[in-house]
Amino acid sequence: MLSSRSTSIGPDVAESGSADRIAELERALRELTSERQRAQCMGHIQDQAAQLALDLIVKEPDIAGFFAGFTENLIAQTEGSACGVWLMDDDRSRCELWMARLHGRLYTPGQEGWAELAIPRDAMSAHLFAHEAGWRKTTAYTSRDARLPEAVTMFNARERIEAMIASPMALGDRTLGWIVLSTSDPSLCEQQWASALLEAIARQATLVLHQSQLADQRRQEDRRKAVLEERNRLARDIHDTLAQGFGAILMQLQAAQRDGNALPPQVATNLNTAVNLARTHLVDARRSVGALRPLADHGRDISAALRRLAETARLTTGVPIDLQLDQLPTFEMGVEREILGIAQEALTNASRHARAHRITIQASAPRAIGFRLSVADDGCGIAHDRRDTGFGMTSMQERADRIGASLTIVTAPRAGTQVVLAWEPPTPGNLG
């Protein structure tokens, strides 16, 4: 027969359970209070960063002055050792040091001491660009962190830097650059405070940098439009005045030639000279219009534009012109405009001044990535004292410089002249 047994909880057990529940509630309350205090602290940091940004925008109208104030305040607030700002280049292929504050001094490109600045800028630039996790979130480093390049750890040891924090300036899916703060205090509490302040400042700096870049783009576009409008205005003026005037003069002179069969020989000779001069200057005026408005062929490749140049030249000179074209790449409008300007100037010089028997234009794409243009003649060459003078020579060199191309002119008396343009598209390895 089974017997029943009653079970009761003693007073000691009940008190122990109550104590555990009270302790659990106390821990939860402390955690809630800590989280609330942390949230309040973060909110205060964000407010301070936003207010600092507003104050600096009012006091420092340019972007460099704005960041100079930000870095100074950041180092003062965190008692940091150094601070650097790295910016991404336009095609997002690399980043470069743009501003640094070290030993209480601000360094910027072009100022005294920038070239000698001891910060290992290239090594840190390469690391920031290659460290994918750092593109979206803040990264904290010890002074001898294995992720850092050796040049950076050596710099840290020399400057007695104990910790580094890199915060990205990210906006949407774009990273505009990084702010890197170096400190001599490696404590966890100090690192957390510095990271929070750096992130808050980086967010404000990102917005200001983005707006500054947009404003720069608008200004550049406005300048580009203004230049194009001025070029078009000049082209219209030349076409409507000089070109039309020379055309009318040429028609009158040619009419006089047809009706002047019985003119004295000297008068006929002078009339022929006037006709030739009018025809030459009419061609020059039309060529100037073409040079000012080379984008009329927008949508056509450069091969078609070079063929058009050669065909136009054949109509105005008795010198045979050979055109040899390989398969050529397409170019941005600015690059194409400068290439055609150089080709036109070289062709004009060869047809008008070289006294050549033949002109050869060659265009090719070496290794399928670059471009090479050669305009050669078998004429009299360029006199030694004229090789570095004249608007045409200067104009060709300036055009080549604008697109980062090399221009070589090879000439010798009675051996002709060759103008060679070599251009390659910019790559991450050769960006200035």
C-alpha cells in the first residue's frame, strides 16, 4: 500500500529565491541605467559635434579651414597625438593624405614642411584603401597592430603613439575618405570615448565634404559651359564676319580675273596674288571656326574627325596628304578636342610653311590602350631659332600638357619635320 507524503518549502529556501530575484532585478536595473546613461552620453557627443560643425561653417567658409578646425578640436577633446585626413580621389582608385595635424602644427599640400612631413602617408594610404572592413565602420588599432604596415608601426614607436582609430567618412554607398586619430592613452575607456567622438565628428565632416564636392562640381561645370559658350561666340563672330568677308572679297576678285583678260601683266600678277591671299585667309578663318567648335562631330569617332581634317586640307593645298589610321579608341570630349587641335595645327604648319612634297598622317593605338599621332612632312624643316617660338608650337605643347600627353618635334634642315603625340589614359599607378 502506497503512502502519501506532503512536501513543503522551508522559510530559508523561500528567502533564498526571493533574494535571487531581487539581485536579478537589481542587475537588470543597473544595465538599463548604464545603457540609458550611455545613450545620453552619445546624444550629448552628437549634439556637440553638430554644434561644432555649424560654428565652423560660419567661421570657415572654405573646406580646408573647416577641417583644420575639426582636427584641432578633435585633438584637444581627446588629448590626441596626431590627426590625419585621407581623401579618396575622383575615380575611387586610391586615397591620399590631404591634411595632417602633428606636434600642434597643421600641414596641408603646398605649404612649407608638407613634403618633409614624417607621417608614412603612402603606407597608410595603401592600408586604408585595402582594408575593406574599414570602408564602412570605425577600426581601432594598437600601436603595433599586425594589420598596420611596418612603416606605420615604426612611426608609432618613434612618436610614442599607443593607439590609432580610423573612422570612414561614408555617405550612402560611397566612402569619401577617412579621419585617423592617434593617441598616447591605450586605456579601453579612453579609446571608447575617443571612438565615439571621432565617429560623431566624421559624420558631420562627411556631410560638409559632400556638399563642398558637389559645389566644386557645379562650379567646374559652370566654367566649362562658360568656356564652350565663349568659344561658340568667337566661332560665330569669325564665321559671320571674317569668313564671310573673305568669301565676298574672293568672289569679287575672281570676277575681276574673269573680266580682266586685257590687264597689264603686272596688274594681272597682283590680282592673282590678291586672289591667293583671300583664298588662304578664308581657309584660315574656316579652320579657326573648326578649331573653336571641334565638338560639331560629337558622336563620331576620332578616325572620322581625322579624315575630315585631311580632306579639308587637300582642298586647300597642292601637297599630297597620306592618311594611315589603325583601329582607334574612343576618348572623352576634352581629350579628343586637344588631339584634334594638335593634329590640325601640325597639318597647317606642314602644308603652309614646310614647302613639302608629301605629308603623312599616322594614328595608332599602341597595345590597344594608348594613342599615338604622327604628322610628318619631307619639307625644309624648322630653323633652329624658331623651334621653341611661335604661337603654333606653344599651342600644341599646351594642348598636350592639358591631357597629360608627351609631344615630340623632330626636325632638321632639308630633312622635314615630324610631330609626334603620345597619350595613355591615366591609371591608378600613374595618377599624380
